Amino acid sequence: MWTEPILHVDMDAFFVEVERLRDETLRDRPVAVGGVGRRGVIASASYEARAFGVRSAQPTAIARRLCRELVVVSPGHGRYGEMSEMVFAIFRSFTPYVEGLSLDEAFLDITGLRRHYESPIDVARDIRAKIATDLGLPASVGIAATKFVAKLASEVAKPDGYRHVPVDVQLQFLHALPVDALWGVGPATFAGLRKLGVITVGDLAEIPEPTVTSSLGPTVGRHLIDLANGIDPRPVQSDSEAKSLSVEETFSSDLRGQDRIEAALLGQSQRLSGRLRRSGFAAETISIKVRYDDFTTLTRSVTPGVAVDSPRDLFSVGKQLLGEVDLSRPVRLLGLGGASLVAASTPRQLRMDSNERLDRLADAVFGVRERFGEHAVDPARLIDMQTEDLESDR
């Protein structure tokens, strides 16, 4: 029986490496993928760029000041989604127990492979080798007894490596780390721990529980003490047990006017439909998220009575929800999500507005977009809006 059967696989600078597959001239150069407009934000930075202090979630303007030679590439969302599907297909070729955290990272429970491999290290090596050979992408892997330690181990392994943390040295590995490596330690919690004299995870493990809980509260305190002692009983939750899927976007310029906001929602309906269909789900509950220019954020949701996965249905329900918020205000962020997921094959009640021809068309469009890219087929409304934007920029 393996004592460390959990892997955390994290693709290295995923967006950047996907762009390098498309453009070889980007190799060995400081590269970032992100927005280039006034509100542009870095989504991914190469390790060459990180050496200058460039990092994700950083304003592009600051990144350019830190690294004068930085090459900023606009994100190609369709390419990342397609490559992510290939990465996850490789994960599932090893084990069905795959818990995706994002497009480029996942937990894997490889307990079932113990009869085929001598150790979990061999599995990690084979996964990394297959990703490199089949896709030309680097990945780092953490190997441990728990999800939490496996994730920390993959961070230590970067870039393009692996780190195995045996159970008998797990606490030694944990206790040497800074305390803000623990999940749940944000700025406020970190400040509270500093007041207690806590610098490392080992410092926290030595403090009596009542002292920690009285300072941070019983829930947070207990959670952090457990992590500091290597206690994390959560199992790997396979994707088939996913609870929700969503898409959202922060715009480089605020959206103004109902037409533009609805056009953005239409594009998100296409993207969310693709994610649902690729995952084999339909959503019984649909929600929208709207953030205004003053950062006020609203959410609205509805359960329409039938599970949906087509762009037409997602847009229709989302548009109804938009009717419940003020669209006269500038919108900074818009999101669309589906929850209460059910298998797409689950029988569904026929609707009064069902249209078999449109449903077949949606299936055909999905097939074209999967084969030729996310924007191989777009609604005319989106193309018209893009044309207007180009003309207004001239």
C-alpha cells in the first residue's frame, strides 16, 4: 500500500508555454500573457520574466516597467481550453480520480496504480514524460499523502520537476516553510500570526491551540493548526462530482449600454456552453455576476426548471437575470455560471419553446468550434460589435 498516493500536477507558466508552441521566437525570452490595454493585467509570466519580478495578477504597466524587454502576448482563450482538454485527457489515461482546480492544475489519486508501478514517483515521471512528449509542455508534480502537502511540494518542484514528500518527513518539510504557505493565511491572518511570534509553520505547530483560536477564531485557528500538523483528510474529488462551472471577464474598458453588456453575455454563453458540453454536464441553476466601475458586485441566479447547456438557452436565462440589475451603470466585470450540474444525458422535460432545428445547429456549431477553435463560428451580433469597435478606433 502506498503511503503517498496523491499527486498535484501543475503546468508551468501554462499560457506562456502554449503561446511558445505557436511562436518559437518566444522561447528563452521574458514573456507574459495578459491584457495590453489601460487596465491590462498579467495572466501568466515565463520564468525568465519572473526573474524581474513580473507575476500574475500584476498590472501590465507595472510589469513593463519591471522588465523593459518583456514581450506581452494577448491571451488566446480558445487555445488554452483546447490544450487543457488534452492535458486532462492524459491525466485520465492514468486514473479516473482527477480533481481539476483550473485549466492547468489538478489533484490525482493514483492508489489504483500500485499494482502497475513500483512507486508513485514512477507514475509522476511517466505523467510528466507523456505531457512533454505528446504536447511539448513542461509540468511540475508534487507527491504526498495529502492534497495540501502535494500542492506545496509541486511549488517547491517548479519549474519542470517533481518533489516527493514521504510521510515520515512530512512534518519536517512543512515546518520549515513560511507560515503564509498555509491555505487560508491572507494578509489579516498573517498579521495576527505575526503578533503571536509565528514566522514558520513549525512555529505555529508549537503554539497551544487555545492561544491560536482565541486570536484567530475557532474555525480559522483549528484549520491552520491541522494543516501545520499535516492533517488534511480531504479526498480527491473527481470531476464527475463537480458542483459548478462558470466563466467571467474583467474588461479593459467598462461596458456601457445594454447592447454591449448583452453582447458580452452572448459571448460568455458560447464559452460556458463549451465547458459544460466538454465536461458532459447540463446546469439546473444559472447565475450571473456583475461588478460595476465602483467595484460594487451583484449576483443573481434562477433555477429555470430544466437543465440547460446550449448557448441559446444559457443566453436566454442570463438575459432575464440581467433584467434584474441596473444596466445604465458602467460594468467592469461580467460572469455567467451554471450550478446544480447533472449529466447531459439525463432525460429532460420538453419546453414550450423547444426547437429541434436550433438544437441540431447548436450541436453542429459546437463540433466546429471544438475542431477549429473557439472563434471558428461566432454569432453575427458579436462580429458586428467587433467591427464597430475597430471602426471607432480608427
